[in-house]
Amino acid sequence: MFEGLKVVVGLISFILVYRTVTGNCNKYLAFAICAIWLRFFLAAFHTITYPSLIAGFSINALSSISVAGLGLFFLPFAVFTLRKLFPFYLFFIAIAVSGFVNMQIPGAINVLVKWCYFLVLTGALFLSIRMQGQNETFRKLLVPFFMPVTLQILSILLGHAKAAEADGSTSFIGGYNHEAAFSMIIVSFIFVIGLTKPNSIRFRTSLFSLSVILLILVNYRTSVLTILPIAAVFYFTLVEQRLKPSQKVPVLSIVTMAIVLAFMVLSFTMRERFSDVGLLISNLDIIFKSPIYFSEAEKDIMSARVFIWSQYIDAYNNAGALNQLIGFGPDSWKGVFAKYAHNTYVSNLYEYGVIGFSAFIFMCAFCLQQAFNIANRGLSKIVAFSVIGFFIMNMATMPLWNIEGLIFFAILISVVFALATTKKSIHANKRDRNLNHEVRKVI
């Protein structure tokens, strides 16, 4: 029955996407909308799109490769030469070098194709924001989320739940395959709503609140931790914008206490899910403990994540100098460990060594610094806290390992790069003038 609902909702979402991209929509935004919708649509039918189809590639993989390839030819070359992308290219080079030296060529290609998908989606959204503005871009970008959000609501109403793989608790994910990937869809939805201006869409605050509840019902704790700072800034800014200067201090003090109280209530209601987080914080040294010395109780901390991290860190510490420098190669964990690292930083250290790990940290720091350079202070806070929350999330899972996580990261970074300013006006920058000239030529 639920599979039939997927088909119906999918057709409705296709009509909505078609009407959106054929309306007042620039071609770069149309490309981004279609790419995101295609991923969400195919992922809903995971029993068909996930298994290998041609030469070991699944339908999902082939669609991602197609989107990445099309984007490289579709977008103006000037977009890929932006100075702001330099930290990303450093990280991509580290991946390629590690893959080549370790002869992990298939793994390197797989990882770099995913990052290429991120790159073209970021470029398309970057151009759209520059051409039509932030509000128009993200108001239309809500359309691809119709299908996953509607399916999740239907799964809640019909009681179509999934047992979470980590601990067997209930997750409502709309018939999608895994709560980790689906949670990133809802996180992206929350973020896009937060980027729209007040009164630009109907029931904006109610829709944002509903999406937060939907994320909680996904029951993936790392995603909940990611969204907490975003939600806090959203509600705080919402109230702040409606106050007179004389009212701000007393009212915002009350609002702050209310937000803190709400989060305390949420923490209490989900205390069983988050109890391991407090245990880990009070015993951080356990991460560097050799896995052979873990007790059975310690192996279960954070759904065995800490034990998994220790295996990777121990293998890295016992590696040769070359592997410590450049890692073991992309996807080299396969055939060595039973599960992926469940921690982006640990995974990057093992696969790309200290060089790749340092390049990734530099990339993260640069993105955060750019987020603080956004001229609009309210927007800057939302984006900066989103960046921080996302990087915190990477400590306990690997959202950048799947396309859904890269979609969120692309949306986030496109905003950062399009709206961040330097000491000079953005229109006074020679490179941006060249970019605008190139964009005008291809339109």
C-alpha cells in the first residue's frame, strides 16, 4: 500500500517541479531543483534504485554521475575558478593523491564523483542566488522537498515506521531506506525554510516548527544535535525582528529562557537516546583506548560508535610513516573493518592521512570564517551556527559520505559563498565581474 502512495506522491511532486522550473526560474536554479528532486525521488524507491544494475552501478549511482557530468558542461567555467573554492580543491587533491599512491583508484573515483556532484550543485545555487537573490532561490528550492516531507507525514499518520538500525527504536522516514540519509533531507528542508524571508511563504514559522518535529520523529540523534543551534537562532531572530529597541532586553531575556527550557524538556524526553553523549563527554580518553581493552559495556557506548572509532585510530597509529602521511586511500576501510567509521574526521585521518585531514580542517575553518562575513547579521548567525552544527554532526556520523548530506552541504556553502563579503564591495571584485560577464554570455 505504501509503495503505491510513493508513486502517487512522486507524480504530484513531478508536476510541482515542472511548474516551478518552467515558470520564472533561472536555468541554474532549474538545474539544482531537478537534480535534488531526482535524488529524493529515486531514493524513495530504494528497493529498485539501490541494487547494482550496470557494471556494478546502481540507478542511484548512475543518476549522480549523470548530474555531476551534466553540471560540469552546463555551468560556466568561471564558477569553478572562484578563489573561494581553493580550500576544497586542496582537499580533492589530497583524496586523489591518497587514492593513486595506495592504488585505491575505484575508491578515489567514487569519492571524487560525489564531491563533483557537490561542486556543480553549489555552483548552480551560487549563480541563482547572485542572479535572483536568496529569497527567490530558496522559496522555489522548497519544491523538491514536497515528496520526502509528505511521505514522512503519511508514514506517521499510517503508522508506517522503521526500526532504527542502531538500537531498534522507532523511526518515521517515509519509506526511505535509512534514517541517517533521510535525516539530512529534513535538515536541508529546515535550513531552506530558515533562509526564506519572513512573510515570503505562508505559515513560515509553523512550517519550520513542523519540520523540527519531523526531524525528531526521524529519531537520528546526531541530526537533532545539528539542528538545535539553527532552531534557537531562528526563533530568537523571529522575536527580535518584531520588537522595538526598548523592548528587546526584557523580552529577549524571557525568550532565551523559554528556548533553554524547551531544549531541556526535549533533552529529558529523549534522555535515553542522548545518555551516551554525556557519558562520552565525561570520558573522552576512551576514544584513544586500544579496541582490545574495551569492555562489553564500553563497546555499546553511542551504539558502538566509540568502539568503531578506536579501531580506526588504533590502525592509523600502528601504520607506517607513508600511510600516516597520506592515509590508506579512499574507501580503504572496505574489507578491513566491518563498518564505516561513523565519524568524518576519523575516517579522513585513516583514509587521507594527516595531509588530507589537515586539508579538510582548513576547508571547514574557511567555510566558517566566510559565514561570519555575511553582511546581514541575522542571516550570518543562522548560517554560521548551521556550519558549526553540521561540523559537530560529522563527529558522530558521516553525512558527507552520502549524496543527501552533500546536498545539504552544497546548499549551505552556496549561501556562504554568494553572500559573504570582503573589505571591498562584492561588485568591485575583478573576479566576480568576470564571473558576471561570463554568466551574462551563457544566459
